[in-house]
Amino acid sequence: MLLNYLNIAVRNLLKSKLHTAINVLGLSLGIASVFLITLYIRHELSYDRFHAGAENLYRIAWVNNNPQTRTPHPMAQALVSDFPEVESAVSLTPLWAAGLTRATHAFRNPQRAERYDERNILAVDTTFFDVFDFPLVRGDAKTALKSINGLLISESMAKKYFGDEDPMGKQLMVDSDTYMVEVVGVFKDVPENAHFHFDFLVSYLREKSLDEDNEYYSWADFGHFNYLKLRPGTDAKALEARLMAWSKKYIDWSEESLRYYATNNLGFKLQPVTDIHLHSRLRWELEPNGNIEYVYILAIAALLTLVIACVNFMNLSTARSAERAKEIGVRKTLGAYKGQLSVQFLAESVVLALIAIAVSVLFIEVSLPFFNHTTGLSFQLQYGKHLIVLVALGTGIGIVAGVYPALYLSGIRPSLVLKGRQAQSPAGAGMRKTLVVFQFSISMVLISSAVIIFNQLEFLRNKNLGFGKEEAIVIPLKNENNTGDFQTLQTELLKINGVSAVSGTTNIPGMQFNQNSISAVDRPEDDIDVSEAYVDYDFLQALDIKLAQGRFFLRENPSDKSGAFVLNETAARQLYPEGSPLGRELVWDRDGHVSRGTIIGIVQDFHFQSLHEPIRPLLLSLGRKNFNFVVIRTSLQDLDAKLAAVEKAYRQYEPMFAFEFSFLEDHLNRQYASEIRTGNIMAAFSVIAIFIACIGLFGMSMLTFQHRVKEVSVRKVLGATALNLLVLLLGNFTRLIVIAVVVATPFAWWTMDRWLDNFSYQVSISPLVFLIAGLALVVISWITLSYFTVRASKLNPAETLKNE
């Protein structure tokens, strides 16, 4: 019986080839789109879930008025000692250069000449592998990190430095070949879905042995990343509530501070590791995180795209009722039951959906390279696992989308059909109109959302940031000891034709800045948190930053080297709300190292961090060495020649490291990689959704034209012009699309308004966006309908009506 249903289903589908092709194309595009977005969403939701006992892993965050990820180094092991519910803990940190910039170290295999610059280096406790599940392929996880001169490397790094040789026990030369480290372990490459990545691990034992008395490893320095593994069944919230009172054992909190933190629900907090990637927005994240709202947006886009494809199917199936009516009438007259007919139509629906699955696999394979490029990931179609999912999805879609057409068609009354009195019921026509409105409402939401996302990205790219991001080249200085003479490098760079300014700095806009506190000398209790950077005399010229008051650092003023500070306008307002701070003294507390100096200038506020955040207080101090970057302001004409000259000067300054450069503008745009990725995906799938809707509209207009051939012929006989026929045939569909635009606009407006709340600086949502999107939908629909409209205007009434 089932085989018979399938045979009839295939025969009916082949009988209406164009109708079948339209349905298959729409469904396959919808399924391919949903599959790709689902791959991305599953990846985003899978972060850090590969760890054994991932549900018991937590990061300790310090949540005050300026929440951050970093806490004191001794905290991890103290928690293990003092709380039996803490199974294990680890403290870790990247190796930093000045200004909270990741340090670069050069590694070389002594048997080879090639030297490589590396930044993905972590210092970790010996308990690292007790907390995290990063499997070792060589070495002993229990002992590897107890070696002071040991180094653990990833499989990729083992291949890079040693080829096919066994790296265990072999050595690598570091920096200027002044010391060597021994490879004591090899770990699998860190998965893409980890919230931090690394290629090298060194033990804190080594770092501490280099400077045992450094306060960086004390309770006074909030500069490390601490993670806990709790015993199963532990109440993390209950443990969190005890942390502040417990920490008084190690940190000299005042009672006033403890009361303030308790009243405002501040202090040490536990973040589930599996939530960090999508939910954490703290300062000094190890890597840029994702955003759960973007996942929701893409999930909704995927669902709506699939709904459009299913609506197409239902619309086209019910619209064919006139063609199938006599067939159904005859079958019922010959004794077919309604249930049998319903199963028959469901079988057709499932067969068509399975054909669409096969076509969607082709679309997926073709689209994956583009999709991987857009997301920056490396998805692959796994035929074993994914095909089972796709077949199940296709069967489900076939059943769900086929239920209404099956019930509708099987309910046709044969007595009326065989007399030619029932082709399409008013209720069925009304349902199809409702589905068309729903379909184009979804398209309206997607296209207007994509336009607003694009507008916001353009706003981010083009907003005046308060400094000159164009014509600025950034070169990282990798030797933290700066054995070269920076002034010599600066002088050589200024000799290059077209270079107008050169500055050294520890930090550049768009990256993380170190943060400490400052206070007015006469009001030490009113301290404020400031971001900080060491710069040289030409910083303002190199970045084209404007001075608001006072002056900047001057070479002819020796006192500027140790006792002068420049603030931005925000810091000046917060520190001295009552008046100008020029000439007044402040105290700068850098993790217990206190400096005192005079405020000599105020620079205009500029956006030194992303536009997700408001402008924060900033302090600039004169640096003389340990710069992390050189900023070169230059015209971009003859760029290749300029870069060659810059590289030549750089190699004299840092001969050991490879030359790298970037444009400041490109560096700033990378802050919005997540938004750009989401915008690109939304734009692509908006186009697909509109295309699917138009495929359905084309099919609907084809069937409508077939049903109204005689009506159009009669109107032509009675004198209707081509314009009259155009209005007749386009009018109904145009009204439906206008209704769809009106219905969708409030929802799209609300959704995008929520998305824009992620930014401190944002575009306003203009009604023009929805007007243009609506007009675009109308025009696209007219183009889609134009083929049958032109055919109708060219009908020969004599041919159509000759048998009437």
C-alpha cells in the first residue's frame, strides 16, 4: 500500500514539472539556509563544553563599578585549601609586555635557521590539566608543568619547529638565543570552540623564579585569570556569597568597602565557563567573545527562512486545488476515503521534501566555502551524521507542510466538483492570502533588519573618533627590552618621504588598556579608575589628537619625564568636577607603585576603545622605552616604497624579529568582527528569504493566471487595455504586500532597537528604512509577476473563448 502511494506521488510530481521544480527550489534553499545557520549556532553554543565536568567549571571575576576578569594570583590555590567543595583550581595569564599587550617571543630550533615570532603563550599553575581538558599527546600531565625550564607546545607548533621528529626532550632557543627551553609535553591543538587559545604553556614556577618578590604574584595585584572546578553537586551561588567575607583573610578590606560591595551586590563572582563566550562582557577578556543576542537573531532568521519555504509549499499545493479537483472527485466517487486521500497527498509532500533535501545538499556543498570565509570557521558536511539529520528534517517538513494541503484537498466534495461548481473555496483563497502576507512580512523583517545592521556598521566605520584613523600605520615592537635606540628608529622613519609624524606608545586605540586609579592630592578618598598609556612627545601628531587645554609633553621640559601627566576630558571632569585641573597635582597608584605629578594638559575626548563602550577616563604619561607600538602618520602614495623603507629602518632596530605592520583603520574595524559577521550572514539570508518568497509568488501568479485566462479574455473582448489588465493582475498581490509591510514594520523596529542597545553610540532608526524596504519588496514582486502580466496582455481572446 505504501509503495503504491509513493508510486502515485512520484507520477503526480512528474506530471507537473514546473510546479514541482518551483517547490523543490524553494524548499531546498530554505533547508540549506537553515542547515548552515544551525551549524553556526551549534558552534556558538558549544563553547567550552568539551571539558570533562564542564558544568562544574567557573571563572572568578571581580565585579566592581568597572567589572573585570582578573583577580589575584594566590586566590585559586587558597580556595582549594579553604573550601572542600573546590576540587581543583588554576591561575593563568598570558605573558604581558608593558601596557597589557601580549608579549612577543622569538623561538628557534637550534638545528635550523628559521626564527618565528609567537604571542599565544600562557603561564599556568601546575594544576592546569586538573581543571581543563586539553589532552596531552606526549608527556605527563601530572609532572610536565613542574619543570622550571620546561615548555609545552601544541601539535601544530611541534610540526612547525620539528617536522616529523619527536619533539620530546628537544630544545628551543628563545629571543636572542640567550637561553633555551626544553619541550616536556605536546598537547592537541586547542579547539575552535574554546574561549581562550594558546600554542605554548610555561609554568608559573619559571616566571616566579625570575622575580620571586614581584608583587604581581601577591594578593595586592588583580592581574590573573583564576578558574575553579567544583565538586559535583556544589551550590555555586552559595559559595559565591561567601567569597567576599572569606577574602578578608587575605586582603585588607575596610568595613566600609565590604558594606558597599554587599549593598550593591559587588565583589568576587563565579562565572560558568560555558557561559563566558556568549554572556561575558567584562574588561580584559582573554579573547573577544560572541554575543547571545546575535545567536538569537540568526536563530530567528533561520526559523523564518524555513517558515517562508514551508508557506510556499502550502500555498502552491492549495492553489492547485482547481487542477486536482476532478481527480479527487473521481477518486472519491470510486470509493476512496478522505483518510486515504490525505495519506496520498502527505506522501507527495514527503517525496517532494526528500527531493528538496537532495538538492539542498548540493547547495550546502557549494555554499560552505563562502560561509566558512564569512564566519571565520571551518565547517564541513559530515555525510554520515548530517545526512540522517537532513533526511529527518525533510520528512518532518514534508509532513508538517503537507498536513493543511492534504486536509484541504481531501475535503473537496465530489458532487460539486463533477458539476464544475467547486474549484477553490473562499476559505482556501483567504488562507492563501494570509500566508502570502505572513511570508512577505518575514521578508520585510529580514530585509529591514539587514539594512539597519549595515547602517550601524557604516556608522561605526565612519564616525569621527576624535583622532585620525586614516593614513596611520602601526608597527608592533616585539623586543620588550627595546635593546635598540627608539629615538634612532624614530629619526630614520621621519627621513622617509611623506612621513609627517612618528610616535612610540604602549597602547593604540582599539586594544585593551591597562587600568589603575588616580586621585587628587587634596582628595585621596575620591579616586577614579583610569585607563593608562605611556607615550612619547609626538603622540598627538601621530594620531592627530586635539589638545583641549594646556600643553603636551615637550622635549625641552626635563621635568615632563617624571612629574607630568595629561588627561582626557572625561578624566578631568571626574577628577575635578568643580573646575580646570591644569597645574594641580594627582596621585597615580599603579598596583601599589605610587607616582605623584602635575596635570599639564587636557586632550579632547577620543574613542580609544570600541563604540560599544562610552569614553572612559584616560591618563597619558611620558615613556622612554618599552613601547609596544610605533604609529607612523604618512600619506599612502607610493605605499610599497614607503613600507620597504620602514622595514629597512625597523630591521636595524629589531633585527631578531619579523617585520609586521597594519593600518590603524583595519585594526579598529576588527573590533566589530562579530557585528560584521552577523550582518553579512543576515544580508545573505535576507536575499535568500526574499528569493524564496518570490519563487512562491511566481508559482502563485502562474496558477492565478491559469485560473483567470477566460476572465482576462472576456475583459479584452469588452475593451480592457493593457494598463487595465496590469492593474487587475498586480493589484491584489500589491495590496497583500503592502499589508505585509505594515504588519512587519513595528516588530522589525522593536527588534533592531534592542540590538542597537549593544552600542553606546548608534544610528537612529529612520522610518525611511522601512519605506525603502517596503518599496523594494513591491518592486521585486512586480518584477516577479511581470512575466504572467505580459502574457495576459498578449492573449488572443478568440483562441481562449472559441470553445465557450
